[in-house]
Amino acid sequence: MTTIHSDPGHAERVGPAFSQDGMLATRHLTRVAIREIARAVLPGMVEEDAVALAQEVLRRMDLSPTWHPTRVRFGRNTTRAMKQPSVPGAVLQQDDIFFIDIAPRHGPWEGDGGETFTVGADPLHAKCARDAKALFHEVRHQWAVHGWTGVRLYEYARGRARDMGWELNPDLPGHRICDFPHAALHSGSLAAADFRPSPLRWVLEIHLRDRVGRFGAFFEDMLLEDRFYGA
């Protein structure tokens, strides 16, 4: 991975429509949509149908077509890098794990979020889902309290994932977010940023995988201070 040795002012540029209120409103709608999608995903459902369901939820919430593909992944597909397609036809089992990854737009503002859910009572599935969210907040805490760079945050995440008994997928290294499209302003990853990233401009991604490739868990949200997160 190439480290960004650049002026943070360049890497953190925003477009003319950028608005703190707009970004936070879009983040709120993104988290609401994730919860609504998760409630409708049930054992016996085929993964492709869950993706269609997620797209319908976004339409019903009047959120624009996503700027990256809507993903709902079941079972072994939860180990795959986001740019890898799912193995078709996956069916959610009675004891299973799945994650949701959506990137809706609300007006000119980008949202991006992901979370993992379980059905049944498999303790390893539950632990993986809990650990992905816990590690997200642990890494975020280092940023909020100690002002660490993006490079250092992901170095820390890799080590802590190993301590927890998982491997961290390096293909999900965080990225910019702003008024659409962020890629026109900056396309480098958070994990390559050698400066303290600013709030409201970056997404932190944590994708944990079982070391023998059976399942994984994902959590993603905007990089923000503690006051933006509920208990």
C-alpha cells in the first residue's frame, strides 16, 4: 500500500455542496436503512433476494441509487473482499452470519455504512460480529484521543485483530467521503494517510475473517468523535 505523503488539505478537500448537517443527516439515514434491512433478512432467503430487498428499502426511504453496489452477504461470502463478487445462490441458514454494506446518497451527500448480524446461536458468529464493531470503536478511540494517523490506525487494527483471534482484511482500508463524488477530490485510502484524518471526511472499515475462511464480519461508519455514537 502506498502511503500518502501529501498535504492533508489536498487529501481532505470537499466539494461545493459539502455540509456538516447534510453529511450527518445522510449518515443517520444510512444507519436507519441498515437496521431496517437487517430486520427483513430471514433464514431461507437467497442472497440475491436480500440485495433486492435492500435496494427496495433505499428506494422507499427516498435515497438515491448507491455510489457503490449494495451488498448483503451470507455465510462464506462474508469472507470475500468487497470487489470480489459473491458466490451465487447463497442461502441464509438457521445458524448463520450476514452483513450489510450500503452507500446511499441523500441529495448531494454520500453515505456509507456496514454492519454484521447473526441468526441462530453460533457463538463464533456472534463473537466475530461483536469483535468487528468493538474493534471499529477501539480504533476510532485511538484517533479521537491520541490523534493517530490513518497509517497507524490500520497498523493497530491488524495487531488487535490477531489478538482477538481473527485476521484483518487489508483490502478494505477506509476511504474518503463527502458530497458526491468523493473520488473526484481524493481516492486514496485511510490506511495510507500519514496525517491525522479529520472528522466528517473519512470512513473507517473493519473486516474481520475467520482464519480458516469459514466466515467474516464487517463494520463501517464515518470517523467521528464519541458524542456522535449512542451507548
